[in-house]
Amino acid sequence: MPAAKIATPPSITSLSLHSTKYLIAAIYIEPVSDGFDFNEALERVSLIFGIAAFSRAVVCEKTLEDILRKAPDYLKETLESAKTFKVEAKRSDKKFALKSPEICATVGGEILSKFHHLKVDVHNPEITVYVEIRDTAAYIHADQTNGAGGMPSGSGGKAAVLISGGIDSPVAGYLAMKQGIEIECIHFESTPLTSIESAQKVVDLVKKMAKYAPKNRIKIHFVPFKELHMALLENVPESYNITIMRRMMYRITTLLAEKYNCLAILNGESIGQVASQTLSSILAVNDVTNYPIFRPLCSFDKLDIIDIALHKIDPITQVIHEHRAACLTEGMILLFRLGKDFLDQAKSMCLRRLERHDGVAVHVARLAAGEVELHIVIHHMAGGGTALVSTDLQQLRNGLRVDQRTG
């Protein structure tokens, strides 16, 4: 079962020209030369789970004189654009001469003396000036930026995530990672029954997720599933096909989870979203594994899921759009037995797989040199449009992917 490591730009640890200090409830990243890229550092920090908020700050000596000198200068541009402000102080070093209320009053008075247009508003200020007195230094900064939140990556153990190439499973993986769970992705690959574009889409989606992972890496296991897939389609009644297939997938996933020390299995199911995600179906699938199966999206509707994908995961909907043809034909299995009854079998297999979709037309025509062309037209898809799938006998003999394009 081949696995691939997905890498994206390195984490904050690879930024040169900086030092890092870990103090109580805070991490300080300080430049050691002028070549440090603050904007790049802030961008990377924003993607680290476990960080509630962050901000740029100026370092001061732990003297009132240095604080009063640097605060107005460092925040000059911010204060000039505001009308109201307040000062908040945190005195972790109790040896500092002034208490927190005295620090606020003194720093606030100094700011008012330099910016005469400002007024103090302790309830709803435009700008809050923070003064932190720590053990080694004092720090001054303005309003904080919300971080990614959640729990530190890996603090919640490791889980195997079933990833299909749609929008749901990456969002489920993202939410699990936010709770501190390290993930390994598992994709069941059935080329040429499913297109090679579907596999590539999985890689592209996981690249987006990897920005939030430890060292910006997530491992994907591609499970060769074609032979089992064909056996299921040929031997299992249509009404049971999806349930039995999913039970097979969870048996395999359980073995992989045991091998790679995963403590749970995750998926992107939302209860009632499709027929295979009803409670009765979920119960039937769960029965094949003794691993806990978590469904982070179980109570989400599609709009909730899309909102997270749009605004959190870089966004993954761009990948979905780029692989639109693969999305449209996902699950449409083309099975053929070459021979004199090729046309009839091709047509019946397509109809059997697609009969539950409204507005689907399947046309099989004999062309020159023994070629066969299939037109699968989907009228009721999101955004409208047409999916055209075409192939020929030689492609099928060679086991190549079907060529896809949207119209």
C-alpha cells in the first residue's frame, strides 16, 4: 500500500535569523538581525493550532522610563488613526515597582500627552495598548490577532482519516487536527474504474490541509481497491453495494490504523446527507471494527461544511473547482468485458450505476475502428453544466484512465 508524504512550505522553525523563548502561557519569537521577515512569521504563526492569539511587539527594558519612551513611538501610526484607546497591563514579574493599575495610568497619561486627539474609553476602545512585564523583559503591543485556536498538534494522539476527494473529509480532518489530533489519510484508489484525476485531487486537497500539520506534512496511504471494487459490483446486489463496500474499507482501515499506531478512525460523514449516511447504515458499517469512529461533521449541514472550507482551509473549494470533472464523475464506474456483447454490457453497467440520478442520459454508439463513445450527461448538478466522459476499446485494454472534460 504505497504512501506519499505531502509537504508544503516549512513551519516557523525554519525561519532563520530568530530566537524562540517559551515562557508561561506565551511564546516569544525574536529577530536576531534585520533580515527577519516579520510578515512571513505572522502568516505561519496564524496556521499553528494551539495558539489563541498573537501580535507584533516591541521589547523594552524593565524600566518605566524605557516603556514610556518606546510605547508612543512604536504605536505611533496605530494611535494616530484611532479616536479612543485604553491601556491594559499584565505584571508577571511581581518585583516590578508599579502595580498593573499604576502602569495603565502612567502609560495612558504619556500617550495622551503625545496624541492630543485621543480619548480614553475603557469599555469600547478602538485600540487597546498592552504592556506586559515578564521575567526577562517588558513587551508593548496593540490589539491581538486571533490565532488558529484549538489544541497543539499531536497532543490528542493520532487517527486515520478516510479521505475521498470531496469537500467533507478534508474539513473533518481539519477539525480533528484543530483538536490536537495528528492524522494520516487513507484513500481507496480504483483506477481505471475511477479516474486518475480523483487521486490527484486527493493529493491537492491534502496539500491544503498540510499547512496546519506538524512540520507541514501529512502522510497519505493509497490503497489499491480495484479488484475488490470489481468483485463487489459483480457479486453484491445494487441495494447493498455501498454498505458492503464501506464495510470492506473499514476492515482495511482498521489494519492500517493498527499498523501505524492510530487510536481512532475519522471520516467526513454528515448524518442524513446521503442515503449511505443514515444511522442504520452507519451502525451496519461500524460493526466491522473495534476502533472508535469519529464523525466531526455529523451534525453539520452542507453550508456549514462549505463555510469552513472557504474560510479556513486555504480554501479547498478551489481544488474542488479545478477538479470539477473528477467530482462530477466520482462514483460512476465504467465496467466492461471485451467481446461480442461489449456494447450491451457497457450500456447496462452505466445505467445500473446511474439510474438513481434524475436527468441522466447514457448513449452508446458504435464508431469506426471498433471505438465506443459514452456520453454521460448530468443535468442536475451544482452550478449547472455538462460532464462528458469518452473512451475507446484500446484505452480499456491498456487500463488507462478515461479522458474527462466539462462543457
